[in-house]
Amino acid sequence: MKNRTFTLVTATLTAGLLLSSCSDSGSLKVLERTPTSTDELPGEVKLHDVKLDKVLLVAEANGKKYFVGQGNEGPHACIITVPTDGSGWYAGCTDATKGELVRASGPDQESSILVADGYNTKELESSGWTKIHENVLVSDG
């Protein structure tokens, strides 16, 4: 009986580990590329208490540029939205590593969501969010 219980527990734990490895890994593969000059945040963007080791421009849509940043210390990921007309930028940062990482809203009532690689966004899209990048969705308020 003890061997059967041990085998069942081992099989259950193994199945759980295998299933968890199939779910989204919490990564942002977009951050694996080397930054270029187009990835630089405009000078007016100051994330005072947040130190990002890498920032990349990942999308442009609706007159805005969408940057994703990552820090080795502090937040795991940030989304920074910068209007091309120079009006108010906004950002959101998080320590989350899986699923919907962070939502941020700006003065124009537009919101953006940063999601981890492989996150299923169908429900968000069916509720009005627009996917502009594998990791970024936007809403016009």
C-alpha cells in the first residue's frame, strides 16, 4: 500500500510539474534583443524611483509609442506609454512575472496592459482591448 501511495504522489507531482512547464513562463522575450537608438525614452520621461536596466520600444499605435522596460533590481517589468505629440506620458511597473502583468492609465483615459509571453488575451480582446503587440493591449477608455 505504501508503494502505491508513493507512486501516486510521485505521478501527481510529476504531472503538475509538466503542466506548469507548459503554461506561460512569465518571460518577455521581446526584452532579449539589443537596444538601438530608437529604443531611448524621450527626455521628459523620468521614472524617479524606478531603475530600469533595459527599455525597448515595442509598438507604435494611435499616436503613441509603447516601451517595455525591465529592471534587475526593483520591478520585473514596466510599460511606458509616450504620446508622440508630447502630451502626458504614463507608466506602470510590477514585480509580477506571469499572466497580465500590469495595467496603466493616462490622462487621456487610454489604458494599456502589459502581458507575459503566451498569455491568452482572447477575453481581453473580446471585451474591447486591442492587441498591438504580443505583450501589449490598449483601450481608449
